[in-house]
Amino acid sequence: MASAGIKPSTMRAVQYSSYGGGGASLKFVEIPVPSLKKDQVLIKVEAASLNPADYKVQQGMLRPFVPKFPFVPVTDVAGEIAEVGSGVSEFKVGDKVVAALKFWKAGGLAEYVAASGSLTVLRPDGVSAAEAAGLPMAGLTALQALKAIGTQFNGTGSGSNILITAASGGVGTYAVQLAKLGNHNVTATCGARNLELVTSMGADEVLDYKTPEGAALKNSSGKKYDYIVNNAKGGKWSAFKPKLSSRGRVVDVAPPSFGNVVAWILTRFTKKKISVFLMSLTMGELRFLLELVKEGKLKTVIDSQHPFEKAADAWDKCLSGHATGKVIVEI
Ligand SMILES: NC(=O)c1ccc[n+]([C@@H]2O[C@H](COP(=O)([O-])OP(=O)(O)OC[C@H]3O[C@@H](n4cnc5c(N)ncnc54)[C@H](OP(=O)(O)O)[C@@H]3O)[C@@H](O)[C@H]2O)c1
């Protein structure tokens, strides 16, 4: 294995050891720097980006299988390669990269993490660690949800009339920008404090979800949506259905309610449809997103950047469900 020169034997990491407890249950520990399997790279972490999935694992969403305690959380990281496994040929020590960690192993809230070489990509010059770290889960989700509705990102698509809910969140902020690259007419929902931001990202109309019109998902033209990308928890098929055009479709990104899962099955046989969505870690698509950021066509909206010592604050901000864009921990 190639070595980064001075690699410490131990590192600081943040762990939790039981379900629940939010940021208060995160503890700093000194643990061994991970040793590598041959298909892995060791990343010296510069930025870790939090996602709702991170706190849902802590809440026990996948109990009793995940996580194994004690657990170092957070899946999305950017940093520098410190060591390369013997079976990895694409990277060398010193390369700037972004990686998606496996959610059942995670490890991102630490000074070093062992990442699969196949889930790591080079970070282009000019893209900061924080900007890149925001992309794996939230950016890929936004991109794949839009691809699921046939979006073309090369300027050739004619676009559709679409609604994106929770447009101020990690997924939503990427989704609005990507939807505009796909020539869609975008109505977006968010809270009052983010109306201006979401408009500045290119949304054609922005609805405050706490007003009657916003809650009713009603745009000013009254035109029905060809597609709805739902990022808002609690979004119901019964509310979406009347807002869809005759062959309209909902892509349910947020964790689906029981009713939405039933509707997913039943609407396989109807013109208006809802489908439950699950993102996948596709590195070619992550490279595509990084290029868009490099070219200035896509921005990572950053809610807040927290020093490592304040990781608990970052955790609680994400857990609040009121982040605007991505919550980043700098390590
Ligand atoms: N299916 C998948 O594969 C997949 C992948 C990634 C994420 N997800 C899920 O997708 C959802 C969104 O993820 P995220 O990272 O974007 O979450 P997030 O960053 O935590 O979203 C927070 C934002 O959502 C806004 N919001 C909350 N409820 C809203 C509503 N009813 N209408 C409009 N805006 C609302 C909040 O605005 P205010 O602060 O103004 O309330 C806040 O700005 C999460 O539930 C996540 O678990 C699923």
C-alpha cells in the first residue's frame, strides 16, 4: 500500500453508543485510524455533510441491524487521500476526493475514514470540500429523481410543468437548480424565510407552504403539474392527485407514508401515478454533478459550517428539519 508519510495511529472521531439522544449523545473518542482493505482508500476528512438519513439511523430506523454500536455516523465526506489500498489503481496519495460511505458502516465524523475506492471520485480543482461533500446523498437524489421524470440535462429537453416540494432543503436546493437546467417550469414550496433564495435558484414560482395556497400546492396559473418531486415529509397522494395533469406522476423522495405505498401499488394501473423513490450511489452521476459545480451551473447551498468540536450543533441543526441547504462539519 502507498503511504501518506506521517499517518497517525489514532484519530479523533465522534461516536454514539445507543439509539436516540440527538446531538447530546455524540461523544468524542480517540480510536485507531482505520486499516485498509485492498479495495479501499484512506481519506483524511476535510468536510462531512449531514443528511436526514444520518439521524434516522440514530433514531433506530434500521434497528436491530444498523448500526453496530459504538457507531461513527455520517456518510458523505470530502477530503484528501492519505493511503491507497493495494487493489485500487485510480487514486494516489494527495488526491482531493469526495466519497459516499456505506450507511451501515458510515465513519464520516472522524479525522480519517476508510472508503470504498469504487464509491470515491476525484474532486475537480475549484470545488471546495464543503461544496463537494454536500453532493453524494442530496445531489444524487435530486438528479436521479429528475431523471426518473425524463429530465435531459444537455439542453435538448422541452421541459415539463413540475412542482418541487421542500425546495429549501438539501435535496430541494439541488433539485430546483437541476430542474431549471432541464428546462422545466418549476413551482417550488418552502417556508417564508427562503422564498427569495429559492427564487434566486431559478424557480419560476415559489409558494410558502404555510399559506393556504402553498398548503394546497396551488400555482398562480392554476395549471396542473406533469410531475411532482416530493421532498416534504407527510406529503400525501390524496393531496397530490388533484394537482396532477391527466398522466401526471409523483416521485415520492421523502419517506413514504403507508397510504403513499398503497397508492404506489394501486396506481400502477391508472394514468396518474405515484412512485416511491430510493437513491443509488452512482459515481458517474456524482462526477457529472461535480462538473456542474465546477462550471458554476450548480451550487451547493450551505446552511451552516460547523467546526469539528461543534459537531453536536450541526447534528441538531440537521435533526431540526429546518436546514436551508446542507449542514457541513469541517474536520
Ligand atoms: N428516497 C431517498 O432515497 C432519499 C434520499 C435522500 C433524502 N431523502 C429524504 O428526503 C427528504 C428531504 O431531504 P433533505 O436532505 O432535503 O432534508 P432537509 O434538508 O432536512 O429539509 C429541510 C427543509 O425542508 C423544508 N420543509 C420541511 N417541510 C416542508 C414542507 N411541508 N413544505 C415545504 N418545505 C418544507 C424546511 O423548511 P422550513 O425550515 O421553512 O420548515 C427545510 O428548509 C428527507 O425526508 C430525507 O430523508 C430520501
